[in-house]
Amino acid sequence: ILTEFNWDEDLDDLVSDLTVCDVHMYLNGREYDGVSEIEDGAYTLLITAEDEMGNVVEASVEFVLDTKIPVFIVTGVEEDEVKNEDYEITVSLQLEEDSLDSVLLNGQVMTITDDVCSFTVTEKGDYKLQMYATDAAGNSAYYELEFKYGEESNWWIWLLIILAILLVMTLIFIIVKKKKEEEK
């Protein structure tokens, strides 16, 4: 009977697995090297291993790769647009499976129905439209744009008109003065 056993060797140094396996990975039925980039989409990854004795083992997993943020579709208004009529605005998303979380107009929460927000701006003023969305993979998106309902300030046009009038008056004054000098 042994009452004590002491070995100075590490077990990992004494035992090694000499099994040789042929391992393959398949992504949606095509052999995959495990490092090449793949695009967003639905996938089935199958890994097979066969040893020298012909024993085969397989494992598979299905997954969806989604790295892209939701994309907003905004109709009826553009960034920094100025109109003198009502804005009929619709906010939606490019992909049906994405979720429109909130739409704010100057901080006021707008109503969303079936991931679409439609409303009409009828009062003159400056506006900021803010949109938030997420997708099933947890990617989130934010977009904002500003626009104005009402006439744009035309102070520079008035300045040009005044300068043109002053120039014409100066020319008339010079012409009248030359004619008086010629008469003398």
C-alpha cells in the first residue's frame, strides 16, 4: 500500500495526444478559413473533425451577423431647407426589421405608428428634427437635421439694393455736374 507518492514531472510534459485530425469549417456550405471577413447576413457554421481511425465529429451553429446601424429615410424636408409652405414630413427606416425608437421635433416627442412617424409643420419658425433607432443586434443610430419654415433673412439683398441706388444717384450727380460745367 502506498501512503505517499511524489513525482517531480509535470503531467502535461508526460502525456500528449498524438491524434491527428483533419478539421474543416464550412460557412453556409462553403469551406471557410476562419479569418476572412464576411458580410452581414444569416449563417450556418459547420465544423467537422476526422481522426486517423475514421471517427468523425461535427458541430454546427446558426448565427446572424449585423454590424450596420439602422438607416433613416426622411421625406418632405432636407437639411437647412427654408420653405414658405407647410412641411409634410415622414420618418421611416430602410429595413423593416429595424425599430424607430423616437422622433423629436424641437424636443417634442412625435407619435410613431408601425415604425413610421408622419406629421405636418404648419407654424413658421426654426426647427430641429432628431431621430433615434435600433436593430435586433443592438446597433443604434441617431440623425438630426435642421430646417426653417418662413422667409429667410434678406438683409444682404436690401444692402445691395441700397448700394445700387447710391451708385445710380452718384452717377446722376456726376453727369449733372459735368453738364453744368460744360454750359459755363
